[in-house]
Amino acid sequence: MKKTEFPGGEWPVMLTPFTKENQVDYLALETLVSWYIEHGVKGLFAVCQSSEMFYLTLEERLQVARCVVKAAAGRVPVIASGHVSDTLEDQAEELNRMAETGVDAVILITNRLAKEEESDEIWMKNCRELLRHISSEIPLGFYECPYPYKRLLSLENLKWCAQTGRFYFLKDTCCDIRQIREKLDVIKGTNLRLYNANTTTLLESLRAGAAGYSGVMANFHPQLYAWLCDHYQEKKAEELQDFLSIASLIERQWYPVNAKYHLREIEGLPMTTISRTKDASMLTETFQTEIKMLDRMARRWEEKVQEEK
């Protein structure tokens, strides 16, 4: 695997389409990859929580990653996680096998390296041990995944990891601009770059030095996030930020089913709304109407930013 600095910009947390029989729909996944790329993303984060990784078998996780790498065909870099086991031994196997799929980096889930009640010192001990079983030639990253519990990286542990030179990508989920600024200060001058998952703090974090966005809402209107990541110094970025922050509340509705509905009904992608984490039948008519309203508002913003190009 070739080490490289990943591009700044938008990195969607990818969905996993399923067939009516609840099997991974690889044809729909290929179409989804192209849709992301056509809408301006700079990279793809496959096999993450939005991908329903905790509900995929190991073989499904590996095949999803292979499919995304093949469909991307070098147009954008692809990263993936998928280590969901509890023991470090099993995690090392999952991560090393994921590296063999051809992804550009393998992402460690921070909450897998220690239990919720365990200290940062135990986390660091386990991290060191896990790294011993992963080739130094494999580029790595971190994802502060909220499930099954959110484990934010301490500044001390983040500093050590960044200084190893092995880490390139941090999907930050602290949703706190003060903490983001502290993390940016700690990783300055290293290979590690911070990608903010939170819309409300996104603009300020970009202006503070964050590399980009890696969050749920890239499954609804990626073109607007792509524009914001490229034009964050402009005055209109502040107006767009206001809209995106309120729009991001749709995540609390019935995600990821609502995102799949958006992609099928509004974007025209050939995919079902079936999910292994949520009952698709619970996406009510009112929820569907809200998604359509949000899309109409997003379209007007797309026209605004297009006019100024």
C-alpha cells in the first residue's frame, strides 16, 4: 500500500444498499460510488457505521470494500474500517484482511481499543499492542465511532499516534470546536489530518485548519458540502453553513433509511430502503414529505452556488 497525504474536502460515510432479500446489493453499490464521485467528493469512507458494519459479516465487509475500490477505479482514494470484534487478536485479523482489499488506508475504531470504563492508559497499551500486529506499510486512521459507545481520543494519545507517522486520517466526532482546535494543534506538522463529522462546527473547523468533512449528510447533498470545503473563506459560506446545520437535523429522523429513500426517490438510484439497523417500514409518509421538502431547499442552494461559479 502506498502512503500518501489524503486530499482535503468531502469524504462521505458510505451506505450499504441491500436487496429485497436483505443481501448486499453490489450493483447498487457500484452505482452509489459513481454518484458520490459525480457530486464532487474527494474520497470515500466505506465499511463504517453508516455502512452498517456491525451488522455485516466479515466476508461481507471485505467484499464491500473490494467492490468500492473497484468501482472507484482510482478516481478517488478509498478507506475502510470494519473491525468490530472485541479481542485485539480478532481485530488484528480483521484489519489485516481489510488491508488486502486494496483500500488506501485502514481505519481503527477508537472504541474497540478499550471498554467504556477503562482508562486512556489502557487504551494506549492496547493501541501499541494492536499496532505490533499490523504492518508499518499499511496507512492507518481513526474513527471516533459513536456506537456502541463514543470514545474520543485524548490529546496525549492522539499526539503519540500522530507522531508515529502511521496515521493519516481522523474522523472526528467530538462536535466541539474548542476540542477540534486542540486536536489540530496536536497533529500539526504530522501526516494526520482531521475530517470533521459535525456540520455545526464544520465551517469554523475548516477555517482553523481541518482538512474536510466526513459525515452523514454527504448522503443527502454532497455537492453543497463539496462547495463549502472548497469555498470556506467566502462570505456566502456562512449563509450556506446556517442552512446545512439545520438541514443536518434530518439525521435524527430515521437514518439510514431516510438517506436510502432520498437516493432512490429523489436521486433515482436503483436501491431499496432496506436496512439491517432500522425497520424501513417505519419511514412514515410524514418523514418522506420532510425529506422531499429538504431536497427542494437544497436544490435552491445548489442553484445559488452554481450561479457564482
